[in-house]
Amino acid sequence: MNFRGFGPEALRPQDLQELRDLARQCRGDCITMTTLAGCGHPGGSMSSIDFYLVLWHGARLNPADAHDPERDRIVVSHGHTSPGVYITLATLGFVKRGDVVAHFRQAASAFEGHVERAVPGVEWSTGNLGQGLSAGCGMAVAGRLLGKGYHVFVAMSDGEQQKGQVGEARRFALKYGLTNITGIIDLNERQISGTTSAVMPQDIAANYRSDGWEVVDVDGHDFQAIYQALRQALRTTDRPTVVLAHTVMGKGVRFMEGDEQWHGKSLPEADAAKALAELGVENEIEKYRKLRAHGSGPRYHIPSPVGWPNLDVGQPILYEKDTDERSAFGRALEDLAKRNVGQPGRTPIAVFDCDLASSVRTHWFAKVAPKHFFQGGVQEHNTAVIAAAASISGIVSVFADFGVFGIDEDYNQQRLAAINEANLKLVTTHCGLDVGEDGKTHQCIDYVGATRNFFGWKLIVPSDPNQADHATRYLATHPGNIYLACGRSPHPVVRREDGSLFYGAGYKFEYGKADLLRPGDDGAIITMGSLTFMALEAHDTLKEKGLRIRVIAMPTPLEPDREAIRAAAKTGLIVTYEDHNVDTGLGCIVANVLAEEGLTCKFRKLGVSFFSSSGVPEALWQLQGLDVESLVRRTVEALH
């Protein structure tokens, strides 16, 4: 059976017979592994398995080189059908059948309950529905910028079409002419709570057509019809295509067919034995139970980028006057575009925006590299996933947004970026009370706390525009998910006591390294971001009172500089000072370090303690007790 690339005009009779035999065995394996695990989703796996087999056998994939950059991509959005996905991969040799069936959903097993990117052949870890089409768009965008000819297939459920993010992705795909993407939907008309029409009525075909997609209806259990639909989709060059595969939940076992209870419920062993007998496959539950008792099977790892990225980083732009960090980011990004976009051998850069280009300062990049700039409109969820999925495909992917949108609204999407070990460069502006007059709905005062929940993310909170420039060049040239959080307003540049720029020509940004801005042995103020200039003003006022208080900027709060904190503790007093929720940010992180290191000193946390109102930032900081006078007073009180 060989129809790689969907080349033959039709499947041969022997191909059809082999697919029927494989499907029957795969359905049996889906039952066996879920029964053995005592949980799982057999129903949808059994309705999707026929198009899974055609899809994976027809796509240009090589099990011997699962990460070939030229390969087609298959994204499974309804990740709960992992039994069907894993066992399909086994038929091609990506993984071993015995490993899948014996160790499905077992602790420490690679074969988790929802598809996981670490498993060879799985492109994106999905779980909560509605993410897959966005991820597919990201991979399609990356393929275009890289000049690759691969195709992206996205398998989805009918129930998840109810989710707004899917509509966002449809519109994005059409706007940018992503004809290298094809969707296929398992229309089994069942979801957890009943029929899809009863749970939430929708006209899936009309929705796709209204957004400009080519729509093809097929019998989702007719291998030839599935093949022809996918083959035709590859040859449709004026618009993306979606294949509506009409299927039956639990297909192949009469007492399961069309019954939504089997969506997320495994069969008891007696029922499993009946189902296996009806399918005509061997009952191997006992055999695999013994294998399951002797370990959890092989482990796989998501590959790290090798030799990536290749960019001319340039030289930092130096600012002598008051400038906002968001503008410094935008100018640095513009400079990177001029140096790299269109240059042979350079890693492509893509920038994603949500109708905020002039505010987040990505409009300068857009003027230099319009074909590398992607305007997602007011579609934050979709754009966040597109940017993250694009980032694993060999490009530098930058997503810029306001803090309340890019991190708060997109919390789940950024969590998926962490799970997928992406290489997203997230930049949010308008963080903290520095947003000012927009009011509490737009004051992102929890970005540190939120990001602390994402394993593997890096966070940079620059103290002035010069450090923001350095940080932008750093994140563009280092792998992993990196988040740059900026304020909105212009602030004084940070200077040394002799008046020279602290983050000037001789400065080099090092992740995890704090900056000693002012010395002092009577106490220490540890700060970050937009309050740094006021901490320096407080230092000068305290110095006039005869107190030498050191000022430390901590630009990487998720990886605090422990040596700097130990030195600060020796002064006898630490005051943390942040434009952030006082209970989830820098202060709590420093407190953790003090406790873990067994350090003893007086300790005070200053930060945002309630949702604020509209007003200029200075007035809002004063309301919260974060103005210079309050910082001086609280520091003096703590010393006595």
C-alpha cells in the first residue's frame, strides 16, 4: 500500500482491502487500550480512524525521520481521539503497537490521554478543543516564509466547531490565502451531552462557505471517497478546503454505534470482549495487562532547535531622553527586519498583531517587511496559537499585544505554548497601572503571577528603553518561550551616579542577572520595570536623610538573581517595589528566595493591592502607595 502524496488517481482494490483490515484491527486496539486503562475516548477514535488511516498513509511523512523539515504536517485538534492517532502512527512504524496498547494513559507513559507533541508523528499537543486549526495556520504561515512545499492537514471534531476560535482561524486562513492547509471534520453528530444539534445547533458547512472555504462532503467510512476528497484539496489552489466526513460514533460495534456514552467512557471487560469478537480481532487484554505491569514504555522528547536562529543582531540603539519601552522594542524590531528580512541564509521573522500595531509599535516592522507581518484583527486567541505554532517550524515568531490580551485573555493559549515547548516571542505593552486612563479592565497587574504558572517560560521586565532594546535582540536570538513585558509611558533613562547611561554601549543583557543601580548598606530596594526611575528618586531622597539604600533592578523575576538577594539581605532590610499585584509578583518571588536560602532580614512588599481606577499613572501609583514619597516613608518606617 503506497499512495504517498496522494499521487495515484485512485486507491487500488488491494489498498482498499488493506485499509479495511487495518481499520478493523485499529478499532479493536482502541477498545483494548481504553478498557485496559479504565478510561479514554473510544467512540470518537473509532469514527475518525478511517480518515486517519488514509490521511497518515497519504501524507508525505517518513517514520524514519519524523522531524524532516520537508514533511507534511498533521494536526489533530480533537486530541481526545489519541487512541486512534497513536494506533494509526503504529501502523506506519512511528511507534510500536504493543507500546501504545499496553501503556496508554499509564503514569510516566508517553501515550497520554490527549495527543502529545513528544510522540513521533504528533505535531501539536491539543486538549481543550478549538486549537488545532489555529495551530495549522501557524505551520502553514511558517512553511510559506521558509519556502517549503509541505501541506498542513487539520483533523477536527464537529462539536468543537461551536468554539469561536475556529471561526477566527477560518477567516485568517482565507485572508492570507493559506491554500496549503486542509481541514477534515469528524461529523459523527455526537458529543458528551448528546447530539451536536441538541447541544448547540450549527451549520458547519455554511459557516465554512461563508468564510470562503471550499467545502466537500464525504462518507467518512468510504476510503475511496476520503482519498479523492483529500487529493482534490491538494489541487485546489485558490482557497483552503475543508472535508466534512460524515461518520458514526463507535463505528464497527453495533451496541456502540451512534451512542454518545462512548465518547469518553471505556468498555467494561465483558463488553470489550463482545466488541472485539464482533470486530473479528483477537482479545489481547490479558497479554497487554501483563506488559503494563512491567514499566511504562518508551519515552520521547520534543527536539530542541539546532543552530537556530541565524540573525544579524545589530547594535543596540541608545536613548538619552525619556522614551517608552514599547517604542524601544518597536525600533529594535524594525532594525532586525532591515538587517535580516530578505537576506540569504537568515532565519525568517514573522510578526503577529491584533489590531494594535501603532500602539504596540509593530507598525515600523510592517513598513519594512509587509509580507512578514500578519494582522490577526481582534482575534487574540487565534493569533496567539498561530504565533506559537509558527515558532516551532523554524522561524522567529513575535506576537505583540496589550498585557491584558496577550497574557490574561490568552492565558490558556500561552499555557499550550509552554506544553508544546514552543519558541514564541511574546511582547506585551501597557502593563501595570502605567496604562493609566484606560482603567482597571486594561491594567495588566498580574503578568508575572500568570507567567509563573507556565513551566519553561522566560520573562523580561526592562527598566528603561535601553534595556528594552537589549532584551528585544536577546529574545529574537534565543530559543524557547520568552516574554517581554513593557509599560506604556515614557520614563527617564537609567543612569549611573556619574550621569552615564547604565544600559549603554558596554552593557550586555544576561538572563537571570540583576542590576545594581545604586550601592548602599542600610537597606535595599528591589524593583523592576516602570517603577525603576522612582526607586532611584527615592534613593536620592533617602541619601539626603543620611540613609544609603541600594537599588537593585530585577528584570528577570522568574529567575531571580539569588546572589543579589543574598547581598541585599545582609543590609538588614529588603523592600520590594513593583507595578504589579503585590501578592503574586516580584515580592513573593523574593520572599521565596529568602525562605529557601534561610536568610533573615526585615522585609516589606510594596505593590498593587486593589483594582484601580482611571487616571494618569502618577495619580494611580499615589493611590496605591507606590509614589516616591510613600516608598521613602515605608522604607524609613521599616528601618525603625
